[in-house]
Amino acid sequence: MIAMLEVVRIPVLNDNYVWLMHDDASGETVVVDPAVADPSLEAAAARGWRITQIWNTHWHGDHVGGNAAIKAATGCAITGPAAEAGKISTLDVLVGEDDMVRIGDHQARVMAVPAHTAGHIAYHLADDAMIFVGDTLFAMGCGRLFEGTAAQMFDAMARFAALPDETIVYCAHEYTQSNGRFALSVEPDNAALAARMAAVDAARAHGEATVPTSIGLERATNIFMRAKNVDELAARRAAKDAA
């Protein structure tokens, strides 16, 4: 049986999360979407870990800003979306839909989930019941449609919703409280949503993080995942943008 991966949440900037994933058996450590370098390097060093890889989900600066400095310090390999290679100059390995990447004996399948950006990808480690979703899926929310369409986001939500409920979702921002407040305005009678927001408000009052989340929790409380069709998702996204 393969040993479990250890995942560490690193808060950076105003509301970003960088994820540090470590496989003790191989000694490999992956940084997912390093907005800045130093916090990732320091978190790894504090644990005696050696960063061997970076996985990027999309090209935005608050996801790739630490790439070059981490690579300079560690010699790590950087993997990211082939469709955005022109916007991420530091990439070594270009991947797309159904490509596989590995950390030790653990493997992740790449999912193309364009919408937030045109080439956005997610990394799904099915055997570990984990997925790194960048800025496509958030706790009770979804990413803005900067380069993609509501139809693409609807398809991405459907793909995520089809994953097992126990799948842990690692997203890249602490947006949960604002997402939940808006969600309650859309589904005021959703008891699961109301209960979740009470827990979120309590956590945030104590300065605690609200992610990772899970697919099961999102299926019950995420109004974008719960949208019945593309038009409904588009209307909800437009209203959230205007809120």
C-alpha cells in the first residue's frame, strides 16, 4: 500500500494559498501554484524537505510568480499547461488533458478545465482522493470567467461533481466567506449551506482557514456546481461579479 501524501497549506499575499505536497517514500516535494518563492522554500526547509517539482494550474502571476526563484534555489522541474506555455516562461514539462504526472509512486491525471483562463488545468490524484483545482473551483464558488465561457465553467463543474464525494479539493484562495454569503442570497432555504456558513463564520472569526474542502461538501453547497444549466451558471456568475 502506498503511503499517504502530506499536504501543507501556505498562506501568502492577501488571500492566496500555496500547497506543498510531500511523499516521504521518495523524498519528493511538489509546490502547487507558488505565488511567491520564499514562503514555499521556508516551509520545505523547516520540514527538511527538498522541493523537486512545481505544478502550475494556470498562468496568472499569483500562481507562477515564485517559479523562477524556486527553480534557481532547488533545480526543480516545473510542470504546467501546454496551452499556456507562451505565458509561463519557466515551464519544463507541458501537459494537457489526460496526461499523467507523478510524485513518487503517486500519480495525478491532468484535467483540462478552461474557463477562468483559456488553458487552465487541474491535477487529480484519484488513488489519493485529492484534486488541485487552482482558480476553477472554490469553496462555495467558482473562478471568474476571465478568458473562458460560462459553458466551459458549467462543463468543469460537472466534471468535478462526478468525482467521489470524499475527494479533497485544494483551491488557491480564501474566498469562502464571501462566496457563502452570496450563495445564501441565491439559495436561502438550503439548510446545508446555512450550516456550513455558520461554521465558516466561526472559523474566520478565529483566523482559521476554510479550505481544503471536499467534492461532497461542494455538491451540497456550491451554487455554481448546483446550477441546472449554463444559463443559470452564467447568471449567477454575473451577479456575483456585480455584488
